[in-house]
Amino acid sequence: MSEEQDNSEEKNLLQDEFGDVKPLRTNRIEPYRRRLPPRPLHLAVGDEDESDQDLYSEQEIETGEELYFARPGIQQRVVHDLRRGHLEIGAELDLHGLTVRYARDDLNRFLQACHQRDIRCVRIIHGKGYGSEGQQPVLKQKLNLWLRQRDDVLAFTSAPRYDGGTGAAYVLLRNPQKRRKR
């Protein structure tokens, strides 16, 4: 049997197998983004201790639907590009389902690792708060406060709809190669 006969026989077999399958029609192309797997929630009864009360009593910042913060001196074009998702995301942190204490610890470790690896732009998924008491975004409010307190955070904003919308934030980190002069 020749090679052409083998190929045509394979094509016929493939067409028989996929005969009733129709291709999906869509006019949108989603960019490929590697998603990190969710982390399990390990909570025991009575897991919150008195140190958690300090986290809940921190000064609150009014958090609207969208997050937005930029330090003085940051170019508006850079913030605009961050808000639209035009900067390359170097890493991602998913805080879904975590308590405030665990979320803060994970955030600190994550930002420290980003600093060590010279990552400048990250996405942090905090969720929209639908699973929390009163369906209010607790982690979103805390993240807004925590990121403003960090010197290594230059700006942050809510992500575009295709990348999590108001349930995620893009964060622009300070370049560790550039030292601030004081």
C-alpha cells in the first residue's frame, strides 16, 4: 500500500469519527493565560484567635466598586496602561476563600517573592465577596488598605472585565533596581 492510500484511509477514518461534530463559531479570541490552581482552605473550628481582632479593627478606607490608587509622581500613561491590562503580568495571587489573617500573610510572602524575582506587575484576585457574610467584599477592602501602606507598591487598579473585573486588581511594583533617594 502506498503512502497516499494510507493518508486517505486515515482521513476517511477521522471524518467518520468526527462526522457529526460542528466547529464552534465565535468572533472573540481569548488570550491564553495560565491560571494558578486554587488553594484549599484549611480551617478548624475556633481557628480565629484574638490576634485576628486587630486585623478587623484596622482603619478602613472607603472602597467603591473599582479600586484605584497611584502614588504621586507616577505617570498617568503608566497607570492608564495598567488599568487597561497592557502591562505584562509577571505573577498572580488568588486569595479566594481565605480569612483576613491568611490573606495578609500570603500577600506579604507573595510581594516579597515578586521583589526577589524582579517582577514589576502582578494580578491579585480578591473576589467580589459573594461568599462572605452580607455579601460584602472584605478582602477587597483589606487589600485596598494593605497595598496603600506598602512602599513597594506604586499603583494598583481593578482589572478589566476579561481578567476578573472588580474581583481582581493589577498592582504595579517598584523597580528594585532603582533606589529612592532620601
